[in-house]
Amino acid sequence: MTRNNLILLGLVLVLVVMPLLLPVTGGLAEPFSGADGQAQAAISDAHPDYRPWFEPLWEPPSGEIESLLFTLQAALGAGLLGFYLGLRRGQSRPSKRVNARDPAVRPVRTSADAPD
């Protein structure tokens, strides 16, 4: 590896590890809580008599299952987006296939095709 690659790898590692090591919680009991929970707490503080319009049809049994479903949703979306972009890129490039029926294209003979 070159020196620049090692420096970039070190910087990436620092960026990944530092937020986990720093004790900055911002006054929150759970520093890595989701935005939904924080929004619900803010609404409850501002308007104690607020009632939600509806309840979820199904709640996952645990936070881990909820995270798993969210991750699967993100992976499926990324896969579909990548497939679509690859498909569009492939369609935008001219085809390099040779049409066997085109009389202007002569077949290439190899030594294996030569008569004995």
C-alpha cells in the first residue's frame, strides 16, 4: 500500500472509533437513541395532553428485531437502486455484440476452425 492509502485508512479508523470513545452524550440518557424517540419526548414535553392519531398495526417484539427490519429495508432499497442504475447505464452504452446475421460482419477464423 502506498503512504497516502495508509494515511486515509488511519483517518477512516479514527472517524469510526472516536464517536464511540468520546463521552459526549448531549445530556441524553441514551446517546444513540433514535430520532423518533427524541421527537416523542420533545412533543410530550411541549404538549403533555397530545394524543397520537393512530397506533401501529404491529410492533416488533424487540429493538433488535426493529433494527434488523430497518437494515433489511435499507439493503433491499440499495440493491434495487444499484440494479436500476446498472441497468440504465448498460442501456445507455452502445451494444458491443456482433450480429451474426449481418452480412457486413465476417466471422473471425481461428486456428481451431482451420480445416485439417
